[in-house]
Amino acid sequence: MSADPILAPHRSIRMFRAEPLAEGTIERLVAEAQRAPTDATGQMYSFVRVLDRARRRRIAELSGDQQHVLDAAEFLVACADLHRLERVLELDGRAPGEYPATGLHFAVIDATLATQRLIDAAEAIGLGTVCIGGILNGVEELIDLLVLPRGVLPLFGLCVGWPGEEPVARPRVALASVLHADTYHELTPEAAAADVAAMAAITRSGDWSSVLARYFAVGGTMEEREPALRRALERQGFAWQ
């Protein structure tokens, strides 16, 4: 079978033109997002559209002063949302169950699938997007900024706007590194080295392993985010023993 792309290559856009979207565009995109698959018909996600400039400015600061958060025509925060589901259950006097880990699992999947469909729809009409994982740097303050009730957890931000750049599609690791037959196969040192070499172009230094270390090694960004995220999970009702 040919390995030629089926879809146009996705590219994250970090430079946006100072041009608003036509009225109703975000509503159209979110309506498309709603057609994504969802577990048990639950639709366990919400998008918070950040219109207030002061709020958006603070989110940009919390995310590491990412200018594109301010420059994009629109900024959304994708959330795992069990709160709305609980309100629906309560209409008939049904008590919501206790399943914080399972609920988080499926709500994250729902939110991610919906966001990907939104991204696909945006790109289909010529818009650009970039996901912002950096909102987790200030997740506790973000919960307050967006007045999120218990049962709602912010996952990532999404910039949407008219592209002001045409970046090349970034490389990816080898297909064999992500596609397994029947059982999981361990990555060999040779395959790992080949992946590092393939991903070199994604970095200014040409050293992808150093980029990974900055995020995922001991003392990296992910460890730094862990305490606040655990507190946020507890606060929003997603913690478990």
C-alpha cells in the first residue's frame, strides 16, 4: 500500500494575521467538533471561548508568555467535563456515580477527539491552529480565571486564526516505532537513535533528545507541573486513591 499522505499535512501555526474570523465561524467549528466520536453518548467535554482580553493576556503569561495566544483571532480552552453530565442525571433524581479515574479517562478522550475534529474543520476552511499545553503551568489559577466548577478540568488551549506563516510540516518518528503487530515491541537502541536523527530538524540545536530531556527527564517541565496538576485533580473531583 502507498505511504502517500491521505490528508494535507497538519502544521502548527504560531504567527497569525491580525484579522478576525467571520461572525459565526467559531460556532460552526464547534458544531463540527460535536460530531466527533464520544463514549457512551456522554460528550464529556466543553470549550471555553476566551473573549476578554485581560483573561487572555493572563493565560498567555501563565503559558510562558506565548505571543500567539494573544495574536490568534480566537482562543479556546478544551476541558474534560463531567459536571454537565451530572446535572443531566440529577434531572431525574439519579445520583452521579463515583468513578474519578474512569471519568477522567473518557472525558480526556472525548475532549481530544472533539478538538482534533475542530482542528480538521478549521484547516479545511484555510484557518491555522496550535494547541497550547502550557496552560498547565498555571492550572490552578486558570480554574479560577474561567470559573470552572467541580467536575471540569482544563486540558489545553487552542489558538485559531488566519495563518501569518507557512511553516513546513515537521518530521515524525518512524512508522515502525508507533505501529505494533499483535503485541507491543520494545524500541531497540538502533531504532531509537534513528528516531532521534529523524527528529533533529524539529529543533534549533539538532538534538531532539535534549528537547525531550527538558520536558520529560528528572527535573524537567513535566515534573514541575505535577504537584499543581495533582492539586487541581483533587479540587475538581478527579483524584483517586
